[in-house]
Amino acid sequence: MEAVLAQLAEAPERSALIFDVDGVLAPIVARPELSEVPEETRAELRRLVARYLLVACVSGRDGSDARRLVGLDGIEYVGNHGLELHPDAEGAARGIAAFRETLSWPVEDKRLSLSLHYREAPDEQRAVRELEAVAERARSAGLSPRWGRKVLEIRPSLQADKGTAVSALLERSRARRALYAGDDTTDLDAFAGLDAAGLEHSVRLAVASDEGPAELREAADLVVESPTALVELLRYL
């Protein structure tokens, strides 16, 4: 582990550290509004902000909500899985709003995307069947449904994801080395963006769980088993 991280730690002025938020910096909880970034994690991030060229968060949350949750200045926040950086985001938001009006399921409305959680559903199998029907209706409406950890995400059909967000952040900062840490299916896109950036050195870090995709663990250079374990790893940086 130390060897994989050493090339970042020895050149912080050329290195970027990019994190998903929920499931990575903040432990997964029953409902998104209950999430918290532990103060221990926040202290490490504060230290890293002072040391590294770029520290960023690329979240499925709205960017302003990710900023509120992490609660630190000096970090660049990109929300809605990178959709916030797309030039057609405002037009896409209108289509998302129209689809939201057709839903009876409780919705986490992030303006550019919708999250339909089923973590607390009394009958999870029934909930998934109902949400599969929602996903089909979303496809018919020209939207893009994607499944994550106990959640169905409805997004516009735009060429934007965590991978394009990572690419934009790296290009803007001119970082030559980078780490990305994620825990879910959408973070595979971020791994791909990291791979395509042509960096001197990159680290794909998975915060693994039983709910997360096996592909994430397989694609990662480093694996930790919880947000708490991630904090321990950050101390090497």
C-alpha cells in the first residue's frame, strides 16, 4: 500500500486527490439526510487541502449539498455524477423535473437527477420490481436509469458521468498524478476517466462493501473495507 501511495506523497504539488462522498467520506446510513462526514475524516481532508495541488469531491448529490456535507473550503465540489459540468445541464433539468411529476415513489430530487432509495423498504424484492417499472418508463422518456447501492438513479441522457468530471478536474488543475476513491457502480466511470487521463501515476481506490459491485474491487489498485479504513490510508499521504 505504501509503495502505491508513495508517488503521490512525494509530489503533492503535482497530484490530485478526488473522492466520492457517500460511502467513502461519509458512511452509508438509512437516509441521505442523516449522512455525516466524521470529524476525524474532515481533519485529514483539511490537512490534504493544504498539501496537495487539488482535493475534489465528485458526488451523486447536488454539488451544494456535497459542499454542505463535507463542510470544508479549499475542496472543489462537482455534483450529480458530473452532470453539473455539462453545457446542456439547464435544459436537462427541465426534463428531469417533468419526469419527477409522474412519480409516486419518494424522491431525492437533485435537480439534474433523481434518486429513488429502497434501503428502508419493508419488502425489498417488491420495491425493486416497482422501481424496475420506473426505470423502464424513464428509458421510454429518453432518460438514463442506473442502479446503485439500494438506489435507482434517474439521469438525463447526456454524455457526462464521474469519468468526464474526473477528466475535467485533472485537465483544469494540470495534475500529473492522481487518486480516485469510490464505492459504487458510478465510480467505475471515474476509474475509467483516471485511466484515460495519461497520467504519470494513478491510484484507483475502492471502498468495498457487500452492497457494492464486485467489478469495483476487481478494477482497484487498492481496496479498503470501510470509510474508517480510508481515513487510516489517508494518513500515508
